[in-house]
Amino acid sequence: MTVKKLRIAVTGLAATYPFGGVFWDYLQYVLGLHRLGHQVLYIEDTGKWCYNPTTYTFVEDGTRNAALLAKNIERMERELRDRWFYRDATGKTYGRDWDSVKAFCREADLFLHISASCWMREEYFAAARVAFIDSDPMYTQSSVPDYLTGQISKEARSRVEKLLQHDVFFTFAENIGNADCLIPTGLFNWIPTRQPVVLDCFKDFIVPVSGRRPVLTTVASWEPSEKGPRVGDVQYYGKSTEFERYMELPAVSTLPIELAISGKAPLSRLHQNGWATIDAYQVSFDPWVYRHYLAHSFGEWSVAKNAYAASRSGWFSCRSACYLSLGVPVIVQDTGFGRVIPAGDGILTFNDMEQARDAIERLRNEPEKHATAALAMAREYFDANKVLAKLIERALDR
């Protein structure tokens, strides 16, 4: 069957936050669509200062970050080396010139606005269809109840109304709309989706189980900078709240756990409780180093943000999808995703300390079985060819 070639713009944050995980989150959309035969343009126009990880601060000038983006895109896929545009906080642009970006958007069949990453200028809404992809469920929807009752701040109202200008709405909250999911559903018709993974980027870097470090790992930020969402009388939080529930896990785990962590984590207390830690930047300053770190892990162990777990959102981590694509099993907090992505082999879930301990023991006892299952889960549920084909179909369905 011949697939119609489309012109598709994709937004992201890979230059603003120059970390390996962020690069894979957004650029796999670009590469995946390119592999499907579509003409793709990556657009990064946030209006924000970009992060300089060597100085641990945000800066206006994006020259360094743009150079990193250009280098990594070309290394990922040479044919995409001129298919990107970045505007820094000073207004300086890199990559494609602005006139050609405007022309591309005027003729685009689809504009994918991912993670509220883009300053949505009038020129971007010129695309035939503009889709929003929510990768941060509950944070995105928390203002809706107050909007509907008129009890909303001016700033929050502006965000909701800007969102309403899009044509179609996707979310990583794959459990949304079900009775146990607490995410507000008013105003928007949310369509579940998930992270696409370009399997070819990982298949040649799979490490045999015998060659992996006998350590569970994850790459995480202790707490996001933004305040957690509030819905009615319920305040939601970030990842640190859930980490606290498992602070004593290393004492009962039959495998050591290493956190590649950023943010203001209580390192002394983590070490006292048996956690190994390294600076996340050591393994995430480069997409290829990041991939190497994941590939050499025995498995992933990770909690989710409190907002994802407590709301029963059905969110599944982009990072965990990359672990699976390397044949690395994941032991992750249950957010309700089991309704659509079955857990048991390759993906093991937990809701309390006992379940977390038991999942670790299961992986330790049958590592080959779970490694094989992990790769099978990646192929079945996260293959970019499948995820993006479905996304396009739903996005263009009027």
C-alpha cells in the first residue's frame, strides 16, 4: 500500500534542555515520521532561555545549544541535517531560515505541538491541522475545572484558551476517561497515545544480559521546578513524594539500585538508606552516552510523578520505553497503564514496598526471560511505525 507523503512539523525542547533523554523524546517523532516517508521539519521556538548544564544555569544565547542540536541530529540521521529550526530567547535563529519555516507551515498537512513546548505563533496555526500532544497529564488538565466555573486566574485562562485553538488533542494519559482515572476531561476530547520509539536506533546496541552491570538504574529529576497541579481540594506533587514512599527499598532489594539524579535530592539520606547515586549529567549530556547507560543496566527501577500515579493516569515513561527497546526490563510504579500495556513479563509494576521487592526478585531470578519479553513489548507497543501511523490517522480524521 502506498502511503501518502505528508508535510509535518514537530516541536520539541531538545536544544532548550540539551540532555540525552530529552533528545530521544522529541527527535524520535522526527526520525520516525521521516522513516515513514513524510517530509518533516523540527521546530524549537519556546520563547525561553536555554539550559547550560556545565554552568547549571539558564542563558539567553542559544549558540552552544544550537550547535549541539545540529551535531546530534546529523549523527542520528544525515538526511535530517537541514530539517530543523531553533530560535533562542534573544530572537536569534539557527538552522532553517524563518521565511522557509513559515512557508513550510503554510503548506503543512499537520503541525504536532508536543508537551506545550512551542510559543504558538500565528504562522504555526497556518498548518492544515494542528495537534497538541500532552506528555504531562494532570498538569495539562488541572486548570479545566476552574475554567469551567469561571474561577481561574488570568494567566491560567490564557493557557487554556491557547490550547483550545488546536484542532485535535492527544495525551499520554492512556487511562483517561475510565472510572478510576481522576484527570478532568471537560472541554477537550483527549485521544490516548504514547512515546514512539525508532527501534533501529536501539537494536544494534542491545547488550547480552551476561554483559550488563548487575544494577538497577534510572535517570530522574528529584522534583520538577514547577509546582504540582491542584484540582479542587487535592494537591498533586512531583516525583520526590513517591520516592519517599520507597526510601527504605534498598534494604530489602536483592539487587543494588543506582539513581542518576538531578535536582535537589537529599543525597545524604539516600546514601544512608543504601541508594547509589550519580549526577544525572554524567549519563545524559549526550544521547549516545545515555543510550549506553540504559543498555548496560540489568533493569530499570523507577517511580512516577505523584500526579501521574495518584490520578491513575495511565502514563508510561518515554525513558522506560527506551529501556525496553534495548531489551532491558523495567520495574515501574503502576499508574494505570495496564489497561492498554500489559504488565507481568518485561514490564513489572508495583504499588507498595512489598510489590517493589517482589518484582526485583522476579527479575533477578529470570533475567533472560524478562529481557526477551522487554524487547517484545517494545516492538508490540512502542514501535514508531505503529504509534505514528495511528497518530496521523487520528489527527487527520475530521
